[in-house]
Amino acid sequence: MPAPRVPAPRPHAGQAALTLGALGVVFGDIGTSPLYALQAVFAADDGAVKPTQGDVYGIISLVVWSVTLIVSIKFVTFIMRADNHGEGGIMALVAAVRRAGIQRPWVKAALIAAGLFGVALFYGDGMITPAISVLSAVEGIEIAAPGLKDFVLPFTIAVLTGLFAIQRFGTEIIGKVFGPVMVLWFLVLAVAGLGRLVHHPDILRALSPSYAVEFFTSHPGIAFISLGSVVLTVTGAEALYADMGHFGRKPISRAWFLVVFPALMINYMGQGSLILDQPSAISSPFYLLIPDWAQIPMVVLATLATLIASQAVISGAFSVTRQAVQLGFLPRLSIRHTSEDEIGQVYVPAVNWGLFVAVLGLVIGFGSSAKLATAYGIAVTGTLLIDSILFLVVVRALWRKPVWMVVAGVVGFVTVDLLFLAANATKILHGGWFPLLIGAIVFVLLTTWDRGRGEVTAARVQAEGPLQEFVDRMHALVPPVKRLPGVGIYLNPSRDTTPLALRVAVDRIHAIHEEVVIVTVQTLTVPHVPGADRIVFDHLGYDHDGYSHVTLRFGYLDRPDVPEALALARRTPGGLEVDFNPYHATWFLSQITIVPDRSPGMARWRKALFVAMARNAASPADYFRLPTERVVTMGSRIAF
């Protein structure tokens, strides 16, 4: 759930607050994995993993070292250093690869495509996480009160419906209680696990990686299949990286090593000790670790924790969508900012209700967290692998580190990710196809829009003609075009071409405003652009002739409020050389009707898809926050 940069340095009190905030938002997904991870391990492949000492020690050792290698070492120690001006996440890596000096264009294109597929997989993960998290928490009712078993599904649906319904109000209020609730959650995890470890400390031997190695050598087939469920212990690792811009690397690292990592390890080992003493506990090792009197309160706390985990994933989907729109991989969507103070808090209605329908379908279709676990993991491992590959590209291409360091990363990170991905491939026929299908659909949408936008832009540039040539023609025109009082502002995607709406005004209406200001909005591959660097003014070769051009530059996490940016530039020394009030000017938009033809390029079905996406795009007036009562739209037609 990326958000605005946090200024540095931060005082100690601010660091503590950020650490508490990171506990509430960043670790919700990985922090609720103990609810279902070990249960899924022992349920996989009709109980191939047995509750014997050798298998339990092997599984716990695999869990400990998987979390250590993937989260503690790969993400917290290394990948979180690959920030994009303070921001993290796979989209930040895509932006970094775009800037990298990679010589072969097809290699860069392939890496960007891989990053986009990782983004697409994130949506599949975002659908499964709320479903499996909330469902696994509510299933605790079956342990505490077996007679209420039939209410598990209806109650889960009611909770999820409420969660998605409140998204439009924003997360500012509920976010204030995230930290304390998750602190309590991790404290309870540690206490519950510690209670078993005090009486049965033998499970601590599983901290040695030798038990994981012995498990693989003794039962290679079973151990390999078990990795498909062990990976559930690292779901949410991407959130550590994606939320770095909001909280900073140090608060996230501090929260992980001081609170989250120890609590998770203690709880997993406590569950392992319980299974050794009571083999039947594999049916629900998490809830059976809790005393009978505390099981109902634990269901309530677990439900709150899973709602927090789900909220983080949903908000993350909103943020990733916003970044994709800003970077040009999706059309403009209706994006609402839910906080005046936190620019990262956004609400995307189309994404929210799309996720809601998919989540309800998953809950009703699978019916239990154990069955959902068979679909969970393939998207996670795919994203982890792509993160590793893009990170190593950044290490070599941007940081100029030696080849041996990249090779070490391939051996230590990529090999492990490939092993987990291969193990999860066995889930494809048992539900794993769902996140892959969602990922494939989103990937087609992202790449179709990116390519179609390029082709339409090329056709539009040809139709618009050079801007400087147009201005020169206006100066030479006899008689001159009629000028109307006031200021006309024309939005145009390119600095070099003439807005179609301006050509229409000259050629058909034969009149334009006294002052014509052409505005081009650029979204850079950095998260934020300071106000002082946001505007570039160009008088187009003639001083005070009534024609000027302004380039507004935004970061991909900035809110593209064009009138606000122009108003700010008007008050900034050296900003605008033309004094006008953007809220009193008349705004002109070029409404382009896109018509697919038989010209070479994209396949016809992709052209049709692009046109459909373009028709459903949000109005540029809303997206750029223009004063709608002062907007005039002029139509034109582009074939591609």
C-alpha cells in the first residue's frame, strides 16, 4: 500500500510511531499465516506429511529457514535497498528497469513484461488473501462451538461484505487501531507458542537446517510437495517492500526483527510441539494451541487480524492500480482520494467491487480455508521470483555490482524461488489455475493498453501536426484569427504537437482566446516530483503573443491535480510567465473517437479490447481535477 515519502531524519518518537504503524499495515498478511499454514501442510496430498517426529521436525525446519531466507535475508536485508526514491514494490522495480541502461531493447521489453506479469499476479493474490484469511479465522468457531459450524460461511460472507462496503470511506480511521491490534496479535502468538515450548522444548532442535535436509533426503517427493504449503508462511513478503515508501526501511526492519519474526517462529514451533504430543491436532493446530476458555476471544481477535491483513491487500491493489494508470499501463480510472493528509490513501471503485465479486466467488466456491490453500501460493511464488530477477537486474545494470554478486543472488534467491514455484505448480489443477487466470487477464489488459496507447499516440501525432509550425502559421495568417477575451487552456499529451481541440477551434469556429495556454502532463518514473521542479514554461518562440506551453511533471504517486499545480506555479517566482487564474479559465479537451481499422500492428481482437477500455476510461476532467463547469470538449476521430 505505497504512500507518500516520509521525510528524514525522523525523531525517535516518530520512529516509534512508524514502527507501530508498520506492525499494523505491513505485516497483516504474513502475520496471519499461522492460522492456516501448518494445517495446509499436513492436509496436502491426502495427508502425505505425517505427524511423526521426523516429518514434524523437517517441516518446522523448512518453515524457519524459508521465512529466514526469503523474508529476513532476501527482502528485509537486500531487496528493500532497491528503492525508487524511497518507494518500493514490484512497480518500483519496473520503473528502475525502465531507467536501466540495458543495451538490447528486447531484453528490457522482456523484463518490463515480466514485471507487469508480477503486477498481474498481485491481483490474483489480492483476491485469495481476504478469502482465505477471514475464512480461516471464522472457522475457529468450529473448534470453540461445533454446533455453530453451519454459520461459518454466512458469517464470513457478512464480514467480507462489510469490509468491502466501508472501503469508500477510506482507511484513515480504522488505520489508527491497526498497530495496537496487531501488537496484541503478535503478543498472543508468542505467548500461545511459548506455553508449549516451556513444557516441550525439544522442538527447538528444528532450528537446525539439518532436519530440513534430512526430510528432503528421506522423503524427496513428499518434501517437494510440502513446499507448496510451506510457502504460505511467507505470503505477504511483497508487502514489506511495497509499503517501504510509507514507513521507511528501518521501521519495517525493526518491527520485523524485534516483534514479528520472533513471534511467528515461536508460534510455529509451538504448533509443531502440539502436533508431536497430539497427532490429531493437525486438523487445526493453531486453535488447538489455545486453551478452551480463550478460543472464542481468539476467534474475535483472529477475525480482526485477518480483516487488517485483507485491508492491507485491498489498499495495495488500489495503490498498484493508481501507479499503473500513472505509468500508462491502464486507462484513466475513477480514483478517489480518501484523505486530505495522506496522498497514498485512495479508493478505486472498479477495483474494489471487482475484488469483492471474486472474493465472494472464492469463498462460496471453495467453502473452506483448507481447499482455498490449494489455490494459494502459485501467484505468491511467481511474484517472489519476478522480484528476485528484477532486483538482480538492478544490482547489475544500475548499481554496477560485479558479476559474481549477481551469480550469488541467482543461486541464493532465484533457485529457491524456482523450487517453490515448481512445488506450487502441482496446485494448478486443484485451484491454482484461478490466480493464474486472473493474472493472465490482467496482463493482457496491461500490455494491450500500453501497446495500443503507443499506436494511437503515433496516429494522433500525425493528425495533430507540429505545434511550432502551427504557432508560426497563426502569426503569418492574414487576416488573423479572431481572439476572444479570456484564457483558454488546452490539455495535450505531447509537447511537440498541436491539440486537436485547438485545430478545431481555428479551422471550424475561426476564433480562439486572447491567451492560449497548452498544458502537457508528464508522469515520471519517480514516485514524487517536488513543487519547484514540477513546471516548465515555454513561450514557443514569441514573447507575449498569446501562445504558451506549460509542462507539468508529476511522480507516479502524486495526485495529478492540474489546476492546483498551475495555481501554485502562478504564485511561485519564475513559475509562469503568463498570469492567469486556472479556476477562471476555459478548459478545452480533445475527445478522440478511436476507430480500429485493418492496418498492420495489433491483432484485431486486441484493437477491439483497447477501444473498449478507452470507452470506459474516466473523464480527463475528473482525473485531472478540472473545474467541470468550465470544460469544453471538442471531438475528433483517430483510426489505428
